[in-house]
Amino acid sequence: MAATPIQLAMRSFGRVEDLDLEFVNADRPTLVTSLLALCAGGDADHWWMQPVGIRAAALLDLLAFDQRSDRMELSAACARTACGVTFGFELPLRDLAAQVSRDETWQVALADGRHVILRRPIGRDLLRWRAAQPGTREQALRMMLDDLVLDGEVGPGDIAAIADAVIASDPLVALDVAAECPACGHVQDVAVDAEGLALLHFGRRQRVLLHEVHRLATRYGWTEPEVLAVPAPRRAVYLALLDGEAA
């Protein structure tokens, strides 16, 4: 059964409460949940219960909404030793977000005609797995499968195949983008941390806002809420005037 699509009521990043988010050395599942609860509608409980892929898709939609563009420019180095050129490519944010799986369970075929049925991991799973601090990748995968497998038996030789099938079924969980080098035509898969890119964008936005608050509060004596209540285009005019005074 497919999950019901989420109806988001997004807003741009830039209110006083957004300044409280901790982007440096943050617990990522908690940061993602808090950011979505602030800017994408719903509350924290709602986002903790959402599948990981849907959380990532919501972040990409929020990123496109906030930067007013559904494209993000990235770069990669050509993997061909004879080339090695660094080139740019675009990440289509909303197209990627639209690819998120909305199936509530997956059936994965295993060797010898066996199969397992898994549920999709949700935000609270990430929080619990992070707190458990497994010592090795194998221990982490075993713990995850113990939580996610609803039916069927998983043997030691099945873990890698199941992990690959989960990634293939929900590409935003571990995103690879095919990028072509314009110099030599070589096409390579580039691993993209979509969630990390979104958090990097909003962390930078927060630093810009803090700088604007500092400058305008210092000059005019405004409080944080008063500074951020001024529309961004008008804040830019005030900041330009301050730059003019300093010149």
C-alpha cells in the first residue's frame, strides 16, 4: 500500500526561531526534524514518523523553495586518470524529490527463491540507531535489519543484497548522480549527500542572517525580531547604506 503524499505548507528560512537551530556538530536526524518542523509544516512528531526518503525529499523541496530555484550547481573531478578535469553539473532538486518511493514495505528477492519483506526506515529509527553506536558497518546493518524485517529470515550472506535493494528502491537514501565530463565525455556516478547539501545551504543562510542582525542591531538598536521583521529586500537597502557610510 502506498503512503499518502504529504501536503507541505513551506515557508522561507529567516524567522527568529530559525536562528536557534544548531548546525555545527549537530545531531543530524534531530536537526533535519527541527528544520522541517519549522519550515515545511507539521510538527516534530510528524517528521520523526516520516520515512527517511520522504524526509530527504522534503528537504530538497524546501531547498528549492528557499533558494527560488530547483537547480543546484555541483562539481566533480573526472575519474579518468588521463583527464582529471574538474567540471560542473546540475542537481535537479524537485525532479529528484519526486522520485521518492511511497511504498510502505518492500519485498526483496534472495537466493534459493527466498524473500524478505521490510518496512521503510523512519526518522525515529535514525535516532535510535545513532544512539546505539554500533562498532562496525556489519553490526549497524544487522541492527537495522532486525528492526526493519517484517517477514522472512535473513542469513549472513543476505545483508549486502538487502542493503543494495533498499538503496535501489529509495534512491534519495544513498544518491548517486550520473555526470558526464564535458572534456572527454566520460560518464561517472557521483555520490551526492542530498541531505547534507540542504543542511549546508541553511547553515550558511543562518550565518548570513546573524551577520545582518548584528550589523543592523549595532547601527539602529533594533532587536532580533525587529531586524527580521524587515523584508529581506529592504534589509539589503539598509545594509547597502551602511556599506556606503563605511566607504
